[in-house]
Amino acid sequence: GIIVNDDYMLLMPHLGNTELKLEPLFKTLYIFFLKNPDGIRLNDLVHYKEELKNIYKHINLYVSPEEIDKRINDLINPIEGSFSEKKSKINKRIKDQLGKTDSVFFQISGNRGMPFKINLSPANIDIRI
């Protein structure tokens, strides 16, 4: 399973509470998908802009509201957006840390036009924020 603690750290209890370290925007996207276990289609991300901004501002405390807007807008733009790149980098980091077999449950998966999601059971996700 995975825990998001009140400091927005991603902890893995089955690995002795090892932290999954991600850059602020990557962590924002990952926590967003943990909070939406049924998945979200890429084209629908635009409807979650405020939720993404709210997560991001708690993770990256030293960034201006204008910069938050810019980074989240770049992320949710389905045409030129940076979603695919961020998802790939998150998944690579998870695979590097957990190995190929275990990482499958923790990675963001999905195909264009279908919902993207993390394949952990909601019972194994503990969000404390």
C-alpha cells in the first residue's frame, strides 16, 4: 500500500515506510490519481484544475500563484500538455525503486481516451491530507 501523510510525503509501509521521492509537479499528479482511484481521462483533467492547483501549492510552498497556474495549465492541456512526459517519469521512478513486478500496482496506467489510474485497491491507499 501507500500512505500520503500530512506533510504530503508518499510512504510505502511494506518497505519500512520508504519515501517515494518525486519532484513537486510529479508528486502533485501522483497524489491526484491516488485521490481519484476510479481514474480520470486526460481530456477531463481540465475539470480538476483547482484540485491539482490546491495539491501543488501545498507541496511547493515557494511558488507564486501565477507560476502554479502556468504549471498546472501545461499539465492539463490535452494537446500540448506535459501529462504524458510526467506520467512516464513518475512510472520510471517507481519501477527503479520497486522493481518491475511490484511497480505495476503503483504506476499510473491507461491509454488515451480511457481513464488513467493507479491500480492499487482503494483499501491500500491511506490519504491523510
